[in-house]
Amino acid sequence: MNDINTDKQTFLYQLLIDRRYRIARHILLLVAVAAISMNQNIYTFGARAGLLGNQIYWAGFCTLLSYIIVGYLHLFLLVPQLLLKKKYAAYIACSLTSVVLIILLRYLQEYWIFTSSGIPPIRSSYFNIVSILDSLSDLMLNMICMTGISMTVLLKHWMIENQCVSQLERKQIQSEVNNLKEQVNPSLLFNTLNRTAVLSKSEPQKAADMVLRLSQLLRYQLYDGARNKVLLNSEITFLSNYLALEKFYSDTFDYQIISENELNGILIPPLLLVPIIQYALKRVVNQVGHPSLLLQTGHEGQQINISCQFDDSTEDNLKELDGVKTRLELLYPDNYTLSITQDKHSATCTITLKLNTHDK
């Protein structure tokens, strides 16, 4: 998932979108515009700067002012009203017009300064091939500068939208976790309490065991389920209690949980595997005889493998796992696989996750 953690935001990210740095952003823009206008005046009047006196400062101020006006025209009008609304033709036309006006004003200013000072101009003509090529080059450079201003605004807009999307994704994931809690709680709680009431007189030890497992189940849901990450061992313990309660209520299947190697310190999102178990149980209870369910977990390097094998002779329905796939896509984009393989008598659902360094 594309998650933006505010504690890990880079300074550049904060500089672009944080309101605290708004003044700093404008100062940087003004410094950049001042550097560009200074460069333009050095290029135009550099050879005759000593002859022009104070007029060169007025020329620099006018050039700077024209760049500021056009730059802020892009920031506050052209980009939000045209570019962000996908009116690309109108944006390009207005940008070209503004840049052409800057160039024309600078040429008029250059012509007036040289004429009023009685100093021969640098250009012999404004309409010869050299001047036209210079104007085209000037046009492209100015367009690149103005486009750079626009791209900065677009980048800021994209970052803000990405932040909103990330927040919505987190809310969606939390909503899915809450839905899982609701799926686990009502039916299982009702069935367990009914079964406990029946067994409390005939088999009190079994009833006490059921109540203990139920309390552990609910404690995990209430506390660990509210976290972003939980230990994989805790998730497996939760699934063990969940399967034990299901077996207490309906003793028609066997189950086994195997960990191929040590899983200490490995973190995963809470209740990630519950839909897989529920999917398997739904298939198992419909089988004739005494079906079985096998949950295996293991990891190798930065990869964790989880497989749930269960007796099932019916055709698999992958749509039932769409919620799991969506959640995995949000949490592990391009770092997971989810597959189901099936033969005559059994099916296997496999999840492979590529862990981040902070998940271990």
C-alpha cells in the first residue's frame, strides 16, 4: 500500500504541501525568478552595463516584475482553472501567450533604453534570422521555466491527493477489519454460549475450556485487532482458538496447525487469515464423512508462506476471497500472491507475502 506515514515524511514532501512552509515556498519562487531575470539582463545589457547607469536597474526591476506577474498568473489562475481541470489546449495557449508577451515587453524595453540613451543597440535588427532564432530559443526557455512552476503545483496537488487516498485506504482496511470482527463475533459467540450452557452440567471441564478460549478470542479481537500489526504467532494462536471453538460446537471435522520454523518477531496485519479459515470451514462442513483442515505457516528470508489445505470436492469460488485479495493489494501491493489449487478430494489456499524490513 501506498501508506504515507507523517512521522517519516521527508523535508521536501513537507516543504511542498505543509502550510507552515508556504512563505518559504514563495520566497524560493521569488529567488528563482530574480535569478532568471538577472540572467536575462546580464545577457542583454552586459556589454554596455557601464554606459546605461541607473537605467539597467530599472530594466532589471521591470523584467523581474513581468516574471512575477506571469509566474503567479500560472500559480493562481492557469494551473487551477485550466490545467487541473484538464483544459490542456487552453492552458498551452494561455501559457504561450503570456511568455510571448514577456518577450515582446523585454524587446520593447531594450529598444527604448538604447534609443533614449543614445547608445547603439546590440541587435542590428529584430527581424533577421539571428534575432528570430534567439527569440525562439528564448520562448522555449521561458516555457520550460513556467512549466516548471506548473509542475511544482501539480506535484503538490498529486501529493495531497495521494495522502487523501492513503487515508481512505487505511479507513477501508480498518473497516474491513471491523467487518471481520462482526463476522467472527455474533454467530460464534451465540453458538459457543449455547453449547457451553448445555455442557455446563454434563461436562463442566469442557464448558470451562470453551469459555476460556472464547475469552482469549474476544481479547485478541478487542485489543490486538485494533493495532496496525500483530505478531504472526498471536494470529496463529487466535486461529487455533477459533478452530477449537468451531470444533466444540460442531465436532464434524479435524484440524491441525503446523509451523515449519520459528516465527518469532514476524508481524502481519490483524485478522488477515480469518477469511481464509472461514472459507475453508464453509467448504469442510459441507463434506461427507469426517473432513480435515491443515494450516501450515513458514518463512524463508523476507518471505512468509501460509497455506490452508482442506477436504473439498466442490468447485472453488474465488469471488468469496475478493475481500482478502483487496486487502492484500492495499497492504502488500505487488508483494503478495494468493492462489487456490484443487484436485478431486482437497483444495489448498496459499498466501505468499514479501515482508518489509520493519515487519521483522
